[in-house]
Amino acid sequence: MSAGPSRICVVTGGSKGIGAAVAADLSTAGHRVVLAARDPDALASAARALPGPSLTVPVDLTAPDAAETLFGRVEAEWGPAEVLVAAAGAGASARLTETGDELWEQQLALNLTAPFRCVRRALPSMLGARWGRIVVVTSVAAKVGAPYVAAYTAAKHGALGLVRAAAAEVAGTGVTVNAVCPGYVDTPMTDATVAAIVARTGRDEAQARAALARMQPIGRLIRPEEVAAVVRLLLEQEALNGQGLTVDGGGVQS
Ligand SMILES: NC(=O)c1ccc[n+]([C@@H]2O[C@H](COP(=O)([O-])OP(=O)(O)OC[C@H]3O[C@@H](n4cnc5c(N)ncnc54)[C@H](OP(=O)(O)O)[C@@H]3O)[C@@H](O)[C@H]2O)c1
């Protein structure tokens, strides 16, 4: 990818955390980057930090017409998306027996249905061009179960299933579909997890952050740039298709 032409890259969740790091990496490599998320101010601020051309599309990806709004806008401004990195997402914690329908449905809508709709909307033009790259940011929760995150875990397992099925369907067409599966990454989402631990357990922030750092065998949080580097590898290598690359310092081996 880096040595090829400038590509049109859509990064959902591109305003913060992992998505912002992916957007910066792609922009630095000379690609045109579309950032999609809800908060227009955060989008504008992330776009200002990019060295190359960017487009911001404020959109709530859980809305049924969001993928059409996003990809329609990209096509109108620049042309069909050639790369999709679906990083928008969020977690929510609750005991299984206290997971209500609303929480369950919200988690599936954001972490599973939204990537599905983006992949479905992005694929036809990629197949027509006989080139395209899709990476969905899932989680180690796409591969293993953990307590108190049933809805998030089910959604992320589903997203990895979506990636595997899509990859099988497009194999040999010039399009690839993969996932990255990070452990705890140093982003605003993890800041929220730290705050939740502090509120629930009475530990202080440093202790809560240290506990999350210890979840990775390397004893620290993963840096967003490290996830972006793995996304870049998946975008560059046509031989990688249908994979879920775990980025957690060696905790989950698969
Ligand atoms: N941080 C971790 O430890 C970790 C670990 C494994 C996997 N992940 C996954 O990695 C992805 C990115 O996480 P992150 O840590 O970078 O999170 P983050 O820092 O909270 O950023 C999340 C991004 O998604 C956007 N977003 C959230 N809800 C949205 C919605 N309904 N519609 C459109 N955009 C929405 C946010 O912008 P707005 O709020 O403005 O919409 C923001 O740009 C998520 O899928 C997450 O599940 C994170």
C-alpha cells in the first residue's frame, strides 16, 4: 500500500484512539483519509493533526442509513472508498444477569451491525475495481470470553465471524478482509474503563491503570500506534486474508 498510489481510506472512529492513530499513519503514508464519528469537533481536531488531505463525516454509525450517508459522501467528494478501517466501537460492562436488552442491542448495533453495514456498502466498488482492503478493529474479546462483558464479547466474536465469512467470499478478487484484535490499548476508551474501575472498586486511578497494564504479559498498555502498524501490515499484504491478528503482548495465542 505504502509504495502504491494514494488510496481513498475511510476510517470509522477516526477522531480518537486507535482510529486516530490509523488515520495519522495512513495520512503520513500519503493516502487520502476520511474520518467518521459522531462528535464534529473531535473530528475536526483529528483532521487538523493529519499531514495530508482529509474529509470529516459526522455520523452516528448505529443509524440504519449511516453507511449510505458516509460512503455516499465519500463518493461525491473523492470517489469510491478503496480502504475501510472500521475502528468505531465502545465497550460496556455488566454482569450477564444484569445485561438488559437495551445494553445488549446497543453493543451489537455499534460493534457488529455497524461494521457489517460498512463492509456491505464498501465491497461492491472494491470488487468492481478488483482491489480493496478492509480491516475491522475487533478485540481479544473476539477470541476469548471474560467476565462482565457478555454483550461486548458476543458482538466482537460476531465481528470476527463477519470478517472470516467476508474474506472467504472475496478471496481471489483482489480484495482482502481482516481483523486486528487488541488487548488493552492506551486510548480514551481505556480511560473510561479506568474511571469505571475507580468508581466500582475504590482503587485510585494509578492502581486501576496498573491493573489493566498487567493484563498484557508485556506489563503495559498497547500503544495505538502499535495497532496502527498491524493494520498497515494487513493493508499491505494481499496474502493476509480472513485473519484476526491479536495485538496484546502475547496473552491470547491463536
Ligand atoms: N481501547 C482498548 O483497550 C481496546 C481494546 C480492544 C479493542 N478496542 C476496540 O478498538 C476500537 C477503537 O477503540 P478506542 O480505544 O480507540 O476507542 P475510543 O478512543 O473511545 O474511540 C472510539 C471512536 O469511535 C467513535 N464512535 C463511538 N461510537 C460511535 C458511533 N455510534 N458512531 C460513530 N462513531 C462512534 C468515537 O467518536 P464519537 O464518540 O465522537 O462518536 C471515537 O472516534 C473499538 O472498536 C474498540 O472496541 C479497544
